[in-house]
Amino acid sequence: MSDPKNQHLLPRFYLSLFCDEKIHQQENHDEYKNRSRCRVWVHDKQQGRIRERGVNNLSTVRHYYSLDEPDGGRDPSPERVLARLEGRVSQIMKDLRYGSRLRRDEVVDLATFMAVMKFRVSSYWTFSAGHVAQNEARIRTAAFPSLEALRQDLRRHGHPEAEDPEAVERVFRDIHSGAYEMTVTKNHMLLHMFSHSQKIAKLLLQQNWTFAWALKGGSFATSDDPVLVMGPDLRAPSSYMGEVGFATPGARKVL
């Protein structure tokens, strides 16, 4: 499996479900076999523009899911995990029909996919950074509640200060006073992306699901923050942070 450097925040197969069917017919290609030529209409709220874009390089960031290695290299393992999940889910969504029954493993894959879609996008990273800033004192206390907890952490990471009681006490004091800046690394965010997704997937498996198809002549829209928890009033929650929308007449499925 190749490891692309430009990695999609939204899967390419997902974007291809919103392709313009007229363009497909004119160019005579299959959206599932040649997704790079698929195009969607994009509405950018910040720029106030609507334009047509190909999905091949749409919503991509260089090494977005690659882990940062100590020697400066990049580990694409998270991207490989996502690619395998996307491959399974793309076939499930392609075959989904009214009245069809999903196998248990397919339901698990869909639940995992929906959970990951909530946490893999840039809005989650923005939210997490804000959450850390607002809860910095509580996080410092939870991470290092005692001198012994700090000492064990220093030992685990090979710091010689772990064997010096005065040094441990000084570091502990500086951590809780804010003298040491607390930063959230990319690797930490990726770890939480997958761990949160597993928790939410388990909750989704306990819910009743409804699949909807657009009526003839109708269509669906999605965005760069596509998974929402809707209230009884069917309004987007205050945490919705989508800035880009994708829509095309003829996009028939929604999950």
C-alpha cells in the first residue's frame, strides 16, 4: 500500500458520493474506479465563493495523519489504518439499498467510520486546542497529581532528574505554577482521535439507525465537519464548526 503525503481530512470515496452525475455521464467514467476525476460543488463560507473542485486534492493536508518521529521522520501508520477502514466502508455504502440488511461486522465498520469522521477533521483539533487552553490547570493536576507520579513519568522517559528528590520537587512546582508551557503534540492528538472514536463507536452501536435516500431530483449536502449531534429542533449545535460545504444534485445517499 502506498503512503500518500497529501492526506484527505474527508475520505476521497466519501466526497465522490457527492459528484455531479452529469459530468460522470459526459466523461463516461465510474466514480468508484476513477475518483480522481470526480468533481463536486464547493461553498466556502469564509470566502463566500461557490466553485467546482475535483476531489482528488480536495480537503487534503500534507502528512495530516502521519506521526512525528524523534529523528524528524514521518510514520504513516494512522493513514494506513484509516485507508483500510475507508476501503471496507466504501464498499458497504456502494452496495447499500433500501431494505437491505447489514451484517454485524458491517455495522461495526460503519459505527467506527462515523465516529472517526467526527474526530479526524480539523474542527476537532481546533476544539481540542481551545479545550486545553481553558482547562490547563485541571489537566496539569490530572497529569501529575503527585511528586511520585511525576517521578515515575521522568523515569519512564529516561530523565536523570527522576533520581534527584530536589529536582523532582522543583519540576513539580514549575509544572503546577505554569512556568513550563504545556503543549499538545500532534502525536497526542492522533492518539486521542483514535481512542475517542472507539468510545463513540461503542455508543453508536447501542442506537437505532435510520438511512435516508434523496427523492428523485433532490440532493444532499455535506461539509468539512460532517458528523453532527442534532437536537429535537434539528438545528446544528453550537460546536458545529464547518466552513466548507459540498453538494451536487444527484447525490442520493446519506448516512
